[in-house]
Amino acid sequence: MHIHASTSETLLMVSSAAELKDRVRRFWDNQPCGVRHGQAEPGTREFYRTVEAHRYLQEFHIPEIAEFAEHTNERVLEIGGGLGTDGRQFARHGARYIDADLSRNSLTLAREGFRLERLPGGFTEADAENLPFLSESFDVVYSHGVLHHTPDTQRAINEVHRLLKPGGKAIVMLYARESLGYAAAHVLGRARLAALRRRMGRGKFNEFVGLPADHRGWIPTQIAVNNSTDGLGNPLSRFYTAGELHAMFGRFSRVTLAKHYFPRHKLPVIGPRLPRRAAAWLGRTAGSYWYIKAVK
């Protein structure tokens, strides 16, 4: 099994990739992606409305990059649909949409959002590295910020290639190592974790972040990165360079990369006042997300 070099630090406390994957599943079951942005009871119309409004306000580039309106009557598979926010956009524009997610709780919420809008869609509990679909059965495979959370990202990308019809397109977001976000994880993220360790005590902290019980001193880079991206306790996140991504998507006939997303809402005082045009420029130059579009 291919494992990225940085995974060695991640596996400090887990005995196998299967155990790590189970920790990933539990993490996202406990906090489905985007759920904290819903300003109402989960599963209500107001909940989905506020989640959607927040997503496309802060990540305003997504509708264009994801091509929601361009795949009418095409079979679209989303790997890791979360609350179904992007999936509903595909379905509203007439795509034949299927969501495959490792998190059962996420699938439950995504399915309810579709039901409330009477949108057609399929929902399957599945592992990105072993998807239960026939080869060459989808026109589009979409995955936004998911495949960097599975132990064998390369295997997941190979599954994307297998499932696409000849000429089909993958649209995938993975975290960018050449970004301010990655630098911040090293410095600010590690400082925040050091403070958390002092509050929790070494033993409880090590168990919480996935370190051996007797670990002391320097917090490993992978642990700092994991806990600085999608919330404290996140078991696994990886960042990639453009060169690494071109190699990982090497089976595809054509691959293009574009960078987006500068998290202006995280900047005190200046961030909320930063014009959208400036945020877009910063996203294209020092953004946190790589968007890979790959044609089979």
C-alpha cells in the first residue's frame, strides 16, 4: 500500500491504516463537515440554508470551479459529500447524483437535505479507497477536501480513475503545501497545541491527538497539521505540492491545477473588510486549496 512519507508521524499511535481510517470515520461522524455553520437545528430547512450561505460566502470560488451547472443528465459521483451542500447544487441542475461517504451521520444529514427539496440522489456508505461501483460508470467524479483525509490517497485517486468513463472528468480539491495555511499550521497551530497540552495534561493530550502516551517535547509536524485544519482531534490531513499532484494523477490524459481560497474570515479586523477581489487574488497566489481537474 502506498503511504505518503509524512504519514509515518500520523501512525505513531495506531497499529494499522484500518485503525487510522476508523478514527477518521469517528471524527467526521461526530462533526460532519460544515455542521457548525448551521444556525438552526440540524436537519431543518434553516439549517441547510445557513450552511449553504456560509459556504458560498467564504468559498465563493466553488460554484464556478465545481461546474455545478455544466453536467445536466450526467452521472456525477461525489466522494465525501458531507452535508450534501455541493451535491444539492449538482442535483438542482439536473445531474444524476450519487454521494459516497465514509461517515454515516453525514450521509443521514445529506439525505435529509435532498428529501426536503425533493431532489433525486443516491447515498452510499463507502470507503474512498474501495468504492462499490462498476468501472467506467461515471461522467464526473467530484471530491472537495476529502481524499487528503484517507490513509492511502493514491489508492483513492486510482479509484477515481477507474470509475470514470473514457473522457470523463475528475474535479478534486486537496490541501496545498505551498500556502499560508500550511505555514500557519507549523507556527500558530503548534503554539495552540502546546497551550492545549498544558491545560489537558500530557497523558490526555497525547491520547487526544494520537501520540504515544509517553511522548514529550516537540509536537510532530503531522500532528500540528492534522489539528490545525479541520478541528482539534482531526486524525489525518495532508498537504501536497503541485509536483506531487501531477505525479499522483499521472494516469489521466490531461491534468490542470489551480489554487484558490484565502481564509479572510480568520484574520482579525482586516479579514472581514478585505474586498472579495483581493481575497480572490490572494487565493490564486497563496491559497490553501489545490483544485485538480483531470480528464481520463
